[in-house]
Amino acid sequence: MRVDGAVPAHIAIIMDGNGRWAKGRSLPRPLGHHAGMGAVREVVQGCLEAEVAVLTLFAFSQENWQRPPVEIEALMGLLEEYIAREAEELRDRGVRVRILGDLDRLGNGARQAVEWVMRDTAGGTSLALNLCISYSSRAEITRAARRLAEEVAAGRLDPAEIDEAAIARRLLTAAWPDPDLLIRTSGEMRISNFLLWQLAYAELYVTPVLWPDFTRRHLFEAILEFQRRDRRFGRVTA
């Protein structure tokens, strides 16, 4: 990473490869997810060091509810464990945690944990950490469209006023700029229903590294690659 180069203000990461990491070591899948918690700590520390403003992690999709109940139970337990273990340090380092997704589907323990950590870290200003849990980008966009329709029907909004900004203001990420850089681990070449609207102009970086093996060094390599790129946003450079 070049210290004199532009650092992405918002980094989004699809954390993929926990299951393959465990399988490669003849371990149960939940142990792969547990190992992935270390990588979360690594990227949070790395973003603080690089002075990234926003980090959004895709932790659990709505489609993931179709996984075996024992794996889902393990994932929810890990969420509670992560919050219990990391909340104090996150707060002390100025990290503000937000949870994006359908929280109504979470069990009582996980729901209480995420609501508590959002309150406990609300004053953080060093890094906004968004954890996408029970998240679906299509569902998010559908909700935004429904809100617009309801506001038009109620006479609070003129249809002529609906533009890209009006839609963006009704998304879960309305408080933050769109991601500049999307990182996907494990080498898979897809975005998996993640931030479909927000990733319109993001730089994509795919690494074969499995998520539990992802470190600050890998994060800084991704940022260095971002710094090498010419972001034109549809324009032609001289």
C-alpha cells in the first residue's frame, strides 16, 4: 500500500471460504467459521491503520437460512461470541458497529447482542463497521421501492422527484458513501446478491485466499491494487 496513494473511503468484503478452509483440514464447517473471526479482527485493525472510513462485511445472507440448522445455530453463536469478545475494544478504538439486514429473523440471543453492540459503539468516529446479517440486496431494493410507492400513494412524494438519490436515501446504507473497493475471498467470481445498487462503480478485487487465512497484508495488497487503477466512472482520461 502506498502511503501517498488514495485510500478507498469505503471497503466492502464478501467473506468467503470458511467451509472450504475447514474441509481442507478435515474439520467441521463451524470450525471454519470460527477461524474466520480472526480475519475479521485483522481487517478491522487494518482499516483503522489505513484510515478507511467505512468497512462493510457480508457475514450472513438471507439465502444462508437454507443451510443445515446445526450450521446456522453455530453461526449465530459465533455472532454472539464475536460481539461479547470484541465490543469493548471496538468501542475503545472508536469503531461504530451497525447491523444491516432483516434482524427479525435472528434468535433472541443474537438479536439482543446486535442491538446492544450498536448502542454501545454508537459514539465511534474512527471507523464505521457494517455487518450485513440476514441481508439480501434485492430485498433491500424492493423495500426501498415499496417505501417510495407508499410515499407517492400518501401524497408525500411527487413521482417526478424519484431519482437515483431518492432511491439511495431509502437503502440501508444511506448514511455512507458507496463502496470504492469490493474484495471477495476464495476466488469465486460473483457478487452473491450483495450491495447490487451500491457497487455500481466499485473496483472489484478477487483473491484466491480463503477467508480464515486473510490478513492485514492481504488487505493492504488489495488497497495497493486499488491505488494502481484508473477510475474513470465512464469518462475518458487524457
